[in-house]
Amino acid sequence: MTRMKVTFLGATETVTGSKYLIDSPGGRTLLDCGLFQGLKELRLRNWSPLPVAVESIHQVILTHAHIDHTGYLPRMIQQRFENPIYATSGTFDLCSLLLPDAGKLQEEDAELSNRLGYSKHKPALPLFDEADARNTLRYFKIVPYRERTEIKGLAFTFYQAGHILGSTFVSIDCGPQILFSGDLGRYNRPILRNPEEYRQRVDYLILESTYGDSVHETNPAHKLSRHIQEVDERGGKIFIAAFSIGRAQELLFLIRELENKDRIPVMPVYIDSPMAINATLFYVLHKEDHDVDMARLTKNKNPFVTQKFRIIRTQEESLLTAQSDTPAIIIAGSGMMTGGRILNHLEFGLQNPRNLALLVGFQAKGTRGCDLQEGARALKLRGKMIPVKAQVDKIDGLSGHGDSEDMLRWLRCFPSAPKRTYLVHGERDTMNIWKSRIEKELGWNVYIPRYLEQVDLD
């Protein structure tokens, strides 16, 4: 008889590559299927086949659309995976943007690398291409929130996590009751509903740890308004590396609110990400995820459009805007500066002391965002070193991840302690702090698994 077990295929002692394999008597299920980002030793895992046979996996269940939770799916398809991928409607819509965009960026980066000759690989190849990504979308099956779904070997239910559009935590019934937090959102934030309370028995909890050692700033709008005023006064530009899904929408929402209250000068706001524009439309349309204020605002107008709203659609427009000295606020991907059009603005903007590079989310080790956050005086971009003369700052309160207080509030809804809680999706030092706090305040049995570790379930 097949043993019940979980194998940790990613996001162990790191915040990327989310993948967890559940073996049950009825078959194998993969929870999330993300790309590794950041350190080279992690990124190299993306090029390897999955550590288990792809044909042995009966289905994939996705918590949300971010690439560190979905970006390995096209690689699975390359390895002949042809089984269902279960997700909410919001997650599918965002994946229809994110995955092809990621494939296109892979192709563009490989082409640029080959043209400029700065890759060690001859020729440089994309990890996957846009066609692979679009092929992946054929296997999605849409499941609503709070609907128990019976599949091969288990049943699962999605609940709203409040992290990004369509984001969920997942209850899995395979004999024992397993709850996978995915990425939990925050309480009392604009646009999305709060994370749902979960008041049922849990045998095993797989819990994220991204901000388990910290508490977010309580008033990010105040710091954002101060930065906009200061940069406007000195005639500079603000370039913000933001995830096109979630973070970009909250930034637009806050800037519009600040303009309406006359708390900031009106500057051109450029969205240098076609994906962010399309995602913003989905944020308006998916009313099942809206909180009360968002529901009220969308009745009369688009709450994400500022007074001088600009869209940059092409790479050529992006380069022209990056080379311009006209004061502006520019929101571009990617959030950790690992690729995407933010690189255009870093290349031409970091050398100007009037400018501000603003970090508004978690920066994983080994990313350019982390290097800037830690005070790097130069960044390597496209084979050359760019000196950092611009101001660099960070706003923690804009994260879509719940902090330690948010997560504890969610955990305290459980009617009883799980038999064991497994911590994932966090840096090692953060996990140790988070583990100690859960043990001290809740008295739970907490364990930090290693990469590829298997654990048996009753």
C-alpha cells in the first residue's frame, strides 16, 4: 500500500520554487509548480528535470499565479505532463498573462544575450518560450472558492487568501487533513478581501514564512507621498520595481488616492508592463475578490487610473522613457529586478542622483533588488557595471504578504493545533525566528524541512 507522504521539492529555506508533492493511495498531486529565482545555485534547478517522474503526477493544484508558484509549469509540459492543473478563475486569468510573458522575456533575454555576447552559453537558450507557456494553459481547470472538488486520490477546497487576485489557501482531504497556506495576504488592505478564517480540524499544516520575523509599516501611503514630493521638487524620476500582479495595482490605487486628497503633486505615472495593464483590467472584473471599498469604487470609475496615467506597450517606448529626463513615476516589472523592463530604467536612471529607486516588496538573496537594498554601489546589468548614484529606499508596508502579526491572527482561528506544522517559503534565519514564535505563543509542533526531504503522514 502506498504510504502517505509529502516531498518538499522547492521553497525550502528560500522564498522561491514553491513545489510540494503529496503521495496518497490514489495517486500523486503537486501543490504549486514555481520557478526558482535569485541565487545561481537555485536558478540552475530550473534547468533540471523535476526530481520525480512527471508522468507519475496525476494533477497540479495552484494556490495563485505568481511565477515562483507557477513558472515551472511550461517546463512540466515540455517533459510531457498532460494532466489537469486546478486553479481559481482569477488565477487562470493572471496565468494567461504571466506565463506567456515569462516565456517571451526568456526569448528576449536569450536573443539579447546572443546578440551582445555576454552569455557563457553558445547559443544562449530560453528556459521555455511563449509557445510552451500558451500550450500550458490548455490543461487548466477552473474551480470556484469553497467548492469541495473530488479528484484522483483526494479532495480539495480553495479558500480566499487575500494575497493577489484569485489567491487561495487549500484544504486537502486525503485521509489526514492537510492545509497549505500558499501565500497569505494581509488584513484591512485596499482592493482584496481579508484572508478567510479557517475553523476546521487540521492534521498537517504547510505554512509560508516570508515575513515571519517582521511587522510591516502601518502607513506606507505617508512614506510614498513624502518620496513623491521630494523627487518632484528636485526634478527627478521614481522608478519602482513592482510585481505586475498585485503590487502594481496597489501602487496605482494609492497614488490615485493621494492625488484625490491633494497630498502629492500630480506627476505622469507610467506603467511599463503590458501585463500589469491587462492584470489591472482583471482586478476590476473579478468582483468575487473585491473588498467593500473596491466594490463601491468600481461602480462609478476605474480606481487604478491616475490623473496623468500613461501606458508603455513596447520595448522601444520603454527605452525612450528610460533615457528621458522628464520627471515621472515609473512602475515596471520585475519586482526583484531579476529581469523585465525595470532593467531599462536601472541602466539609464541609477546614475542620476536626482532619481529614486524604490523597493516595495521582498527581495530574495542573489537578486539585484537585494543587492540595492543592501547598499550596492554598482549593479551588473547586461554584461556591464552600472554605478549607483540615485537614492535607494524601501517601503515595507506595500507587501502583499501578511507579516507575522497577520499570520498569527490567521493561525489563532484554528480550533486546535495541527499534529505538525511545516515551515516553507522563507529564508532560513526568518524561519528560525518564526518557528520559535509559533512554538512559544501557540505551543505547536513546528518543523523546517530541507530540499527534497520526504515526511510520512499518518
